[in-house]
Amino acid sequence: MRRDSDIPTVVLVGGRGFGAHHLVRLRKRASAGSIHLSAIADPALAAESDVLDGTPVTTDLEQALALQSADIVVIATPIGTHADLCETALRSGADVLLEKPPTATFADFERLIAVQRETGRAVQVGFQSLGSHALPALADPSVGIGTISRVSATGLWSRPLSYWQRSPWAGKRVLGGLPVVDGVATNPLAHAVATALHVAGLRTADDVASIEADLYRVNAIAGDDTSVVRITGRTGSPVTCALTLCAPPQSSADRGAAVVIEGELATASLSYTTDVLTIGDRTVKFARTDLFDNLLAHRAHDAELCAPLEHTGAFIRVLEAIRTAPEPTKVSPEFVTWHGEADAAYPVIEGIEDAVRQAASEGATFAELGVPWAHARRDSILSTLCIGDRTVAAYRDGGATIPFSSPRPYLHPIRTRAGVIVSAQHPADHDWHVGLGFAVQDANGVNFWGGRTYIPGEGYVHLDDHGRIVDAALTQAENGFEQQLTWVGPDESVVLREDRTAAWREIGDQAWALDVDITLTPPADAGVVLGSPGSKGRSGAGYGGLFWRLPDCRNATVFTHDRDGEDAVNGTRSAWIAWSAEFLAQPGGTGEATLVLIAVDENRDPWFVRLADYPGFGSAVAWDSPTTVPAHVGLHRNYSAIVADGALSRADIDMLIQEASA
């Protein structure tokens, strides 16, 4: 039974960002006497004052509800917090206006649907465009579209660097081990996707048959800023959404965002930001129902909700496909022009306007169109590492790595025996960092590391000098493999040949070990010189060799048998180096673990460590001077890596090393 009063009591959760817009509207309604704003729940605002313009401010929703029960809760908080806050509101007996996207995972969406049905309350999702009166008008025969055959959405928006600095979760796929999924299709241009799905008749989760996502990023973010998402329904019309935040600034009223509806009689374009429908030379301006007013009408006399939670299920299917897809592919810098200065700078991808419009009109991905900055290849798994019945790592060929990032084989994801993920690939800060692998930044002038090349006196410079390491042959054993690799330069010349062997085994009941043996050999009678930024004069940056890129960590420590901390360990030689932390890669893969790298042979290279800037460590074959790979003799390196659950002490590590050696 509803317990609605004549004047509903409202709590706003999140008073900054988009929540500030809600606050302005709620205050106007409160002044008009149509609602009572009982509290604002926002920890940042609460830290400043316990009252804002006469309204109590609390740190959380529970405190706000303790002050006074609410009829309606408006939630405008970071994406990853939506599900729990909405459940709390529903179980308190309130109806909810929940900002989009409603949840960060499909599992959370299903949970909220179950809670909503259990409580009998209403959830309106903040897709304002779904309140447009243009949407029901599309089915009106007088509009002249006829039966809809296909729907597409285009988004040509521009965002400066400051946009990605607005909050800790901006542009993240995961934050603190929890899903966020903040990207072009799931947040800034989510209305384009949601409106297109609605027009196509794809609303509930069951309406969707399949989704294909072609994701890219220009900015140093984990999420996507340029993407094509193609959705096929069990019924309804197919939908293609081509979206970018890396277009030139648009001067049109719709700011370069529209939904195109192809019908049997005509094609229409809907500016979902302005509610203007264009058919040929005709334009019609429609009104829009405010979603909060619609929720009030639903409570008062059961008016149909414009954006009920269940009808955002198709959108959540899209979000889930993006969340579970591989990391977005980096757009190589050569195809990007930056405009403006400092935080106001914004990127523009070469030919992006034509690419977006063509992808939408043809229902094709950027990769299928063959635009020069798209990358169609994906990683192939060359070997799977198993300890007992648990997969602990995958060995990839690097096919998904763009030429700018120097493709090469690597291990990822690497897991502890308890399932904690302890590797990262293509992180936002360094796209060329890939799991655990072996590469150098300079081999006879060829960059096999990826990214820009360090030039003394100039710093890091974008050169056309990137090589790749390709698999020539791999022979699989029961718990290991042997592999021949070829290091190929940009001119297709062979710079080095490599023989690589790997073997893995369990250690006790909490750890496993990986042994890697690498031999580099020049292809001719002349030696090959290996270099690094450190060998060219950049202090402390002698990276190149075995390198392990780690995911986000909490409470990380790095140490050797007699040294602690990044500064003390970086550049030193020791028998082993350890990294212990709480690893926060992704939901279901978080936890404490300790990683140990061991220099097995007597020729110990210095260790390279980065903790403050990003999490990663490894060996340095050319720390502060070049290293020559002699002809015929070659260069040999032998390492062991131990992956253990929990935070281990030096004594624990010594015991594991002894057990591994035995």
C-alpha cells in the first residue's frame, strides 16, 4: 500500500555535480509547496556544514532517513554507488529517481529489479530524453515514417582534459576494485544509446539478442571515449550507436548528437537534446515531460513512468557488454590533433566526423570500415597456465596491441591461486605496458618497448621506430612451453632472434612459481646494442628487460632482502625483489598478494621500480649504460617469479624461495 502524503517528503543524495541541478529544481518545487525537501545526503557537503540554505545535510542516506522518512529519494551519485543506495531507499519505503546509468553491472540491475518487485515501489531512471513527446509521436501515421526498419545514433561531442579530472571515477572502468564503467556510451552520450534503444523497441534486458562493441580511447583514461556499439534485438529494429568525445566542437543546436530513424516511408532525425524531429524539410518541436513530475504523477494517479527501471534493461545489457569487453584500443597519437592549452586542451581524431556518420549510416564498426586509426586484431592465447584445476595465467601473442605500443607476447591476466589478479594490460597511463613480458626500448635504434622514444636533450619524442616481437614457433609441454621469437623492426628487418622457455609449478598450498629462460641472439655476425632512457642519461629510468605491470594497488610495499621502498630499491642489484599489496584489478579479483622476482643466474641486472607514478617492477638489462648482445654468443637471462596469496614477510619469502629451489 502506498503511504503517499499530499506533499511528498524528498531526500536528495548527492548535492554536487549533476546533483546540484536536481537541488535547484527541488528547491523551486519546495518553494511552490509541491514537495518538502527534508535532507541532502552528501559527505563532501556535510564536511563543510550540517545545514545548506535551511536544509539539513547528512553524510549518508541512512542518516537522512533517520531524520525523517522519505516518500521519494533522488540519487545523483557516482555510478558505482547507485545500486546499494537505491536498494536502501526502496527498502525504506520510498520511490526513487535514480540517475543514469542505474547500475554499474547487470548483476546489480537484476538485484534492483528483484528488490523493486519485492517492495512494490517505483524507480524512475534519469534518462531525461525518454520524457520527450517526440518518442510516442514516431508511431503516429501522420508523422509519415511508417514501420521502423533501422535505428542509429551519432554523437560528435568534444571534451577537454578538465572533464576527465572532475572526479576520481571519471573515465574509470574500475575504482578501488569496484565497477564504474564511465565511458562515452555509458555516461556522457548514454542518452543517445538509451533513446535509440527505446525507439527501436529494445527496452527490457530480454529484448536484446546480441551486442558488439568496438571501443577506443584517445585520452589517458581506462574507459572509452570513441566507440561503436551495435545491438541486435530478439524483436524490434537493429541499432548502431557511433559516438565520440574527440570531435571538433559543434555549433549546431543538437551539438552533434542525434538519433536517426529509418522507416519504410521516410527517414527522420531526432535531436534528443532539443526534442526536434526532422523529416525531409519538415521540422517539428516537441514538448518534454520532466521525469520528477512524471514520478509525482505516477504516485498520485498511476501515470505511466517515462523511464521505469525495467525498461532500462536493454541499456544495461549494453553497459555490461562494454564492462566485460577488453580494454579500449588506444588511438595512435599520429591520428590525433590537440587544440587549446592546459586543462582546456581537447583532442580531435583525424576524420572522426565522417567515420562516425559512416559507421552509423552503414551499421558498421570503425574496424569494419577500415579507418586508419582503428585496430581490428585481437589477442590470441598461445598457452594457458594451470596449477591443478585453476587457471593462473594466459600467455597472449599481443595481437590487440597497436603498432605504437610495440606488439609482443605477454602474460595476462596473472592470478594467485585464490584468484587475485596481479597484472594489468594497456593501462590508461602507459598503453604499452602489458602484463608480464620481456622487451627493451632500444635495440639497434628500434623501440620494442612501445610509446615515445627517449632522446637526450629532447626528452620523449614520437618516432616511427616501433618494432614488434612475433611468435615463430611454440611447443607446448604439460607445464611449460618452448618458443622461438623474432624481433622485427619497422622496415621488417630482423633485429634479434629469441629462444624463450617457461615452466610453472605449485609451491605449497598458497603460491605458484614461473621460471623463464631467455636467450637473445643477433641474426648476423654483428652484435646488437640494447639501450634505455637510463643508458642515454635519464637518471633512474633504465627500464627494459623483464617487466611486470601491476593493477591498481592499496598499501603497496616494495622491498629486497635488505632494502625497503621505491627510492632505496630502484637501480639496486639483489637476489630477489618483492611487491606486496592489496590488488584492486576488478570485482572478484581483489585481495592481498605478494609477488617475488628472482634473478636466478649470477649475472644480476639492477631492478627497476615504479610505485608512486604507477605500479610496476622488473629487471633492467641496460640500466645506466648500453649492453651489447654478442654475435654467436648471445645474451642469456634466467628469472623465476613467485605469486603468493597474502602479505609475506622476508622470512616467508626466503622459505618460499628455498621450497621453489628444492
